[in-house]
Amino acid sequence: GELRIIKDATPASGELEFGWNLEDNGGAFEDLVGTIEDGETVNLDLVNGEYSLIEDLVPSPYAFDRIECDGGFEPDAIAIETGSVVTCTIYNVASTLIVEKVGAGDGSASFTFSATGQAEFDLSLGEQSQTFVYAPGTTVDISETLPGGQPAWHSAGASCVDEDGNGNEVASSDGTSVSVDTIAGDTIVCTFTNNQDGQITVVKEVVND
């Protein structure tokens, strides 16, 4: 019979390699081992018997989620018979965190950000956001530094929402920093809002009579 192993990672993991191991429960054959990338399928021609499939290599920042096999088979009791085709999908999850900047004022002003485990990065009002992938359950501290000069900038706080959790707010702050825990398989968007003071320009004009 045939066993098909499919890899499904959320978010997409590109060319990262995950390791799998297939054991013959009867002990007649040595374990089969290999690697697989997200979206890839491995096809195995097997002799009749019962097999166990596990994932033995998970690259950071992903975590093992589950293995689902069709035909009602559990991953530790996959029955292969002549002419049968069984498909097992190995699921992995990580967490996506997006940082974005909004507000009112000089659109060219640059705000410097830091986030746990990342190099510093800059964002301007309405500029493209920065996206990061973390292991599920990671506590991420994000902070921003306001640009100097006049008119002065002020923080209107930060809010983090779970886009995959009905848009629920999962963290917030009244200042320039916020701490948020990542959620397996979900995308969290943290928005920092800043507003700049207004400015009045006085022009003196003298007319000689």
C-alpha cells in the first residue's frame, strides 16, 4: 500500500525542513526517516502492516500541533493494506506579529522601534508595517522612541488585536511600549498611535509709508 505524508505549517514556513519518522509497529523493518517542507508531499510504498508516524524535528519558531490521518487511523496505528492509500498531514504552527504606526503630523518623521529578539527598525506614519514570526506563547515587548524636534510628538498609546480571534484586543498601553503574548497560529497586530503638536507661523510684514 501507499502512505502519503503532507506538511501544513501556519504561517507558511518557506524552505524550512521538518523531520519525520515512520516506525513499523511489528518491528520487522528499520524506521524510515526523512525531511519535508511546507506544502510538500512524501509518497511511501510500504509492505502490509501497521505503522507509527511521528515528527522528530521542528525548526524554530514553529511548534508541533497534530497529525491527522484519513481512514480513521491514529498516527500511532496506521494500517497499510494491498492497494490502500492513506494520507497523513502533519500540522505545525507559529505566531505572526505585525507592528504598524498611525497618527497625525509630519508624515516623514521616523519612529524607532525595538521588539524582543529583533533588530531595531524604523516606521513612519502610514509606512509599511513590520512582520515577525515567533514561537507560540512568546512574550514580546515592543517599544518606540519618539523623534525629537518641534512641534513635539506625543504618544496616544498602543493596542494589540488578535486578527484571528474576532479582532479581540489582547494587549494595550497608554504609553510608548506594550507587552503581548503570541498565540499559536494567530496573527496579532500591534498599532502605535502618535500625534504631533500643532504649529502657528507668525509672519511680520513692515510697510514703509
